[in-house]
Amino acid sequence: MVGALFFFPGVFMLLQHGPLIAVQQVYRYDYLLPSGVTAISEHGAHVFGSLAIGVGVVFFSFYFYLRHVIARSTPHVVEHGREQI
């Protein structure tokens, strides 16, 4: 699920002690070399981790809400000129 792609890195960032260093890989002509290095402070990692966890929880809750709405027993679609199915 998409929520897990936000939630678990957010937990990792929230538990991080010290600066967080990230290397971004770009798949172009020089695909063997890293294209950029980013350093985030401990406080910044905690802020972004908290935001990522929040986004993951929103995706999880939206997923289960949609499952609940789709699985309703009485459909709410009305065909033209007929009663409710």
C-alpha cells in the first residue's frame, strides 16, 4: 500500500539520532554515480518524519474508509425510470 511507503520511512526518520544523510540516484547517462547528497539535521528529520507518518495514517484511513463504503450492502445507484436496485 502507498501508506506504508510514507509510514515506515517516517518512523525511521523519527527514530533518527544525529544528522540524516540521503543519497539520490538518477537513472540517466551517469547512472552509476549518485547525483546528489542531502543532509538533514536531527530536528528536521523529526519534523519530516512526523509529517510522513501523518500522511501514511491519512492514506491508511482513507483506504479502509473506501473499503467500508464500497462494501455497503445496499447500493445507492438509481437507474433511470426504476426504483432503487
